[in-house]
Amino acid sequence: MTPPPLRVLKHTHACVEVQRGPDRIVVDPGALGQPPSLDGCGGVLVSHGHYDHADVPLLEQAVKAEIPVFGPADLGATVGSQALAAYMTVLRPGEHHLIGGFSVDVVGGRHAAVHPEHPGPENLGYMIDGRILITGDEHPHVDAAVDVLVTPVDAPWLRAVDLIDFVRRVEPGTVIGVHDGLLNDAGLAVADAVLTSLPREGADAAVRLAIGDYYDLSPGAAVR
């Protein structure tokens, strides 16, 4: 019997879901667009506490429903939620966990700079099943090969040259560009042009998924 594919499903903005058969985890469900359903979810991973990655009512709903929520140590304080701070599981770079049936290695450390003096919140990236790297809002250092890199293609802190440098370092199989929820049609065209350039910069392929689209990691990976 052919095993089910490892799937990356795009929800909104920076929110993706990783699936394999009945197992599913949600990463960075922010407050832009329709929140994802958490029914049957084995865990929610949050990279950092900015509103576009952390929808506080949804995360509090998760902990109330005893759906595990994982994130950096300052997440509860960043979003101002005592309930989240009390019941979430704190993750730190260098740790390895089994979450919702998936192997998760924690990388990263700090949000990309957005102010010359004031550092941003903690930011964690997640390497899932040793194949999918979801970065949040930074360009973390990783030593392992990356089959699929899920990373912002647009952000106030992001320059195209920095994204290109990151892709050159990582040399991923496929880049899935996210963090596009604030762009109009003209902005999306620019983001797509940047993505189109990445196969010349070390990636094998690059794509930006529409809401509800998915990418399967299998011997014949495909976008649907």
C-alpha cells in the first residue's frame, strides 16, 4: 500500500497546515482571513506573537478544547493572554519533539529586525519530518537538507536580496512563498516575480499557493 503523502495546505496569509493521512498540525493561524478549523488537529505551532501569525481567540479556543499549542516562551506575554501563557507548551531552538504524529525540530530564535534599537519577539522555525522548514518571520540557520521551504515572500522587514541570499544558503527543493495576505493584485504580481527568480538562485522550484491549494511531498510532488 502506498503511504499517504506529506502535504502542505495553504490557509490564509502565513497559515499552513501539514497533513499526512489522518494526522494534521496547523502552523501560524493568524488573524487575517478565515481561521482554519482545528477539529482533529494534533497541535498548533506558532512561530511568534504578531497578530498575523497568532489569532488570540483561536489559540485560546484551542487550549480550552485541550488542543496542544506550542510556541516561544514570550508568546503569551506578546499577545497579552494569561490563558495562553498558562497552558501552552514552550519550545526552544535545538529541541526535538513529536507533535500530532510529526517529528518537529525547533530552529530560529528572534524575529527579523524591524527597528534599529528595539528587537522583535522571539521567533521559532519548525522543521517537520526532516523535510519541511517553516520559518516564521526570520531566516534561521539550518544544517539539514530542506525539501520544502515555507517562508515569507513579502513582509515589512523583507528585502528580495535577503530572500535570495537565504535560498542560496538553504538550496531547498521547493519554496512555498507565504505571508501574502496584505498584498493587492499588483503586490502579488511582484511577489510572484520574486518567486519566479528563485529557481535561478538555488531552489529547484518555487510556488505561491492560493487559499485551499496544497503541495504534496511524494515521489511525484504536485500542486493541486
